Amino acid sequence: MLSKDIGIDLGTANVSIHVKGKGVVLDEPSVVAIESDSKRVLAVGEEAHRMVGRTPGNIVAIRPLKDGVIADFEITEIMLKQFIDRVGGRNWYSRPRILICAPTNITSVEQKAIREAAERSGAREVFLEEEPKAAAIGAGMDIFQPSGNMVVDIGGGTTDVAVLSMGDVVTASSIKVAGDKFDAEIMKYIKSKYKLLIGERTSEEIKMRIGTVYPGGRSESMDIRGRDMVTGLPITVTIRSEEVQEALSDSVSLIVQAAKSVLERTPPELSADIIDRGVIVTGGGALLDGLDTLLAEELKVPVLIAEDPMLCVVKGTGIMLDNLDKVSAKKLF
């Protein structure tokens, strides 16, 4: 067979690509750097991400996806083309079949935008699949049995919560609170408490290095540098894990509420299965310290973090690609 089957996790923060027969071959930030006057693309992915917040006026680093959907169609298409070319997905004699994951509650217009961007970046056929389904499969859950499986997928732009059974979503919820929102909350907190302006990258580093969401969890500190809003000069302050927990408490409570609302709408037989099997947390947000403990306490069910949570969705697309003929028999979305 000449053409390749490609699975893409088109994430707000990262794009991951699985090529059939090769596994996960690309995992890079969803960032494109362009020259603002000529609209010439300078860098895509990791190289562009290094430019975020550090470019002169004529160069802008754009994140073309927002809240799990396409915010800039043209730039998304350029980014997809570059990534697909990088993994050798397109060539002069064949075009790949592509399976892309999307949040559960996207509109038909947003679905069309994703499908069109994939088609214009060189796909022969495009399939759309729901993110939590791919995440559950990638985390090793057998969702095709008549029993309940619950997954909480916390990405960059959206958190998808779903209960799955018989290979399909039974109840689901998708909220626009995830990694990016956490970063924004940390920036806001530091601005109001210390009158200090910091960038996205510093905020993300704080979250990863000393962040916690469970009261009494991690207890670490970190020196951060930024611009003093009063003097306009660069200064250094020390921030502690407890402060990060305080900054993130509102956002995390929204994720807990979304998980509770999904459980409340789940049929009792499937709820009983979830008590036995537990809830699996996937996505980059799963790595946030104390999140599993907090969810277990609030939901009163066991909560487990998937192995390699950031790649669960793209690994799931890989497993689906192996069964693409069955998948394409039922039209996705």
C-alpha cells in the first residue's frame, strides 16, 4: 500500500502525529512564527515555541488553535502541511488517510474547519473522532465491552470528561478550562499579588516545577523574574507551591464540577463499573501535582493517572488506524 495512514492529536498546546507502522513520530508545540508584514512563515513547532514572547515587532509567534478549535484557519493549514511533510506523510504519488481528534462538543462549523484544514494539507480522506474516546483507548481501556469506563482528558485548551461503553460515548462534557487557563490564572495571581508581569513561558514553568492543586500537597519555592509594574524594571520574587494552589483553585473546581455532572448523568449500572475500575486521567494536565488525589476525594471513586498521559490521545488514534476499515464503515461525526 503506497499511502500512509496518519493519526493526529490536533491540540491547542501540542500537535502529535502517529504514522501507521511507525508509532508516534512527532510531538511539537502548536506554534507558528511568521513575519507580520510579508506573512512569510519563519518557523513551526519547537523552533517557533522558543520565540514566544521573545520576538521583535515584525515577527509574531501565533498559536492557531484556541480552546481546542481552529482560531486561524490559514496558519493551521500551514502548520499541518509542515508537520505532515516532516513525517513523510505526503509525496507525489500518494495522499494519506488522516484521523484527527476533536473535543466532544465542537460545532458542525468547527468540525468542517478541521476537516477542510486536513484536506487542504494533503489528506485523501479525513476522519474525525472524539478526543476522550481516543484518550481512553490510548490509555489502555477496553471501551468496546458493555461496561462503564470514565476518562478525564485535560489538554491545553479544553478538558473533556466522558463515560464510554460499547465503543461509544454515553455521557460527556467539554469545558474550556485546561492548561492554558492554568497558565493565565498564575500570571493573573502574580500580577495582582506582586505587581509583577511575567510571560506565558514563565507561568508554565511555575506550573510544572512547583505547581500543586491539592491543599497541603507539594511545598516548594522558585525564584521568578519579570517586570515590576510600578518601576518598569526587571525584578526577582520567590513564589511558593501554596500560592500556585491558591491561584489554580477556581479553575480546578470547574474541572471537578464537570466530572461530577458527567457522573450524575451516567446510568447506575455504568456508575457501578466506574467504582470498580476507577477514573483515568489523561492529557498534560494529568501531570499537575495533586490532581488525582483531589479528584478521588471529590468524586469518591479511585482515580488513576494514565501511563504517558500526554500521548494517550495520539496513541489512541494509532490503535484506531489499525481498525480504520471498521471505523470508516460508520461515518465519524
